[in-house]
Amino acid sequence: MKDEAYFKQLAHQLMFELSDEEAADIKKEFETLNKQLELLENVNTEGVEEMVYPFETPTSFLREDCVENVVSVEDALKNVHKSRARHVLVPKVVK
């Protein structure tokens, strides 16, 4: 089982500090999570078919994409400060 020092070292590697109380809380949460995972590992899944999609009903209710209220390129570029070849030019933000 991991001790508080492990979590403090991990936090240090991630460039933040943990108090002793915070490390103890994280250790407790980690132990609880491990117990929950052990319970899941003990579930008998023999003969259970793998699930590919979480919903039995197909999602046919989704609408088809339809193009509406299209703005022309000329209208879109009307208020642009700079453009070239029908594209908006913006200042360089990465050095």
C-alpha cells in the first residue's frame, strides 16, 4: 500500500506541495478506490456478452445535418481587418 510520502513525492513531481493532512486524505481516498476496484474484479462476468454500444435502442432520433442561414464569404470578410485568398489573417501568436 502506498504511504503519505509516496503521494507527497508524486505531488512534488507535479510541481505542487501537499500538507501532511492532504497526503493522508489522498491516501484514504486511494485505499477506498482500491477496495472498490477489488469488488469489481470479483464480479463474475462469465457468459456476459461484451457491450459495444451502451444503448440498446439505436440513435435514429438524431436529425440530419442541413445547411441553413449560410453567410457568404464576402459578407463574412466584410468586417475583417486583413484577409488574403478568402481567409482571415490574424497576428502570429506563437514565437
